[in-house]
Amino acid sequence: MLYLRQSGQIAAQAPVSTLAIAHAHAIVIDDRGELWVGHHDGLLRSIDGRTWRPAGVSGDVMAIVQSPDRSSRLALGHDVELKSSDGGNTWTPLAHDLPGTDVHGAQEGANGLYAYVVGQGLMLIQDGAHWSLVGPDRGLDVGSLAVFPGPPSDQVYLAVGGSLIRSPDGGRTWNSAVGAGNGALGGQVRAVATEPSNGVVYAATSSGLFRSTNGGTDWLRLPFRESASAVGVQGQRVAAIDDQQRFYLSNDGGFTWLGDQ
């Protein structure tokens, strides 16, 4: 019965909107429930996922995060380092000492804010002023970064070279997080997102959308039939974008989608 029910959901799956963008890089559902999409040419925002408006940012946005002191919202990406102190209504250049300006993912952990800088590696800022290198350059294309905050240590995930790797110690050592056998990820990994409140990791791949409740040791394929290019999560609310830039929302962890109803 479960198989038949999920098969029906896959067949009925429908998006809540289609975005007029070239390519999505990141989705964030913020603490107020507002939706943000970083894409190849800027940043979009929405209250309900159905209607969208530009957020006043141009350029290739790869991450939308809070500043370490929680006073500002940051938009980071390829030659994009901006901050907003008014909830994303206006943006100004971010002063920083990053060793490069091509940021491919960022997220906060217990130890500070992590960001991956192409050609440099994984960076961490703890004092709000100075970035330090905590993990080497991976030498392959990094498309997304996600963090499970410690204790004991922050667990950092990178979607890199079509695969997924995890560091259990804040970027010092790395291992595969694609699983094995029937519990392995399928397809090329494009993006990763974490929900610390319930210990779930989500992976967007060319074969669909997957979730893991044990840090990436085993994965469950969700009833999402399209190739997924981006994923975001807040509690049980999951957002995904497919290769045709269609936007999907779920309120139950990705098992059913609002467009189905």
C-alpha cells in the first residue's frame, strides 16, 4: 500500500510555480518562513512560493545566510559579497578578508560561519571580522555546503564533483556521505541541505530528492520524480527546484508536495 500511495504521489506531482531564471543554486527558508532563491543572475524572494520578486541583488548568488552576529543577512557567490541590515530590502558591499571572491556555499555552525571559497578551501569566521582556512581546496567543482552544528564538532557537508562528502570535525578530515547498496544516493549530487532540529540531511540529485536520518550512511529516495538542482529545508517544510526551474513545496519533510493537492 505504501508503494502504491507513493507511486500515485509521484505521478501527480506538480510545481507551485515556475521561476524565470537560468539556473538555481540555493534555496533558503528563513525563520519567518520567507523563501529565498539564489540563482545565476541574482536573488528572488517569496512569501508563498507562488509569486516571486527580485531582492535587489545581481550576480551569481550561491548562498543566503545570517551574519555571525545575526544582525544582517548575507548574499554570497561568484564575485558577490553583500549584506542587508533591513531584512533583504537593501544591500551594501560586505567588508571581509576572504582570500577569494568566488564563494560556493555558506552556512552557520556552532563554531561560526563556514564558507567554501573556490581555489582556497573551506573558511570559517568566528569573531565576525577574520576568516581562517579550516579545510583544503577540494580541487573539484563544489556546488553546495551544509552544516550540522555541534557539539561535539560541526559536521560539514559538501556537494562536490557530483558526489557528497562529509567532515565530522569542522573541515579537518573528510569521508564519503553517499551511502552504499540500497541505501545509496542515486545520480549526480547537485545540492545538500540540513535540518539540525530533526537531524535530517537532504540531497538534490539528477535522480531526484533524497533524505538521510543518519548523517549520510543511508538514504531514502523521496517521492519526487524530477531531477533536482536545489533544495532547502526549515523544520518539516522542504523546498526544491528541478532542472526546468520549477519550484516545489512540501510541508511534511518531502513525502507530499503542495502542487499535488
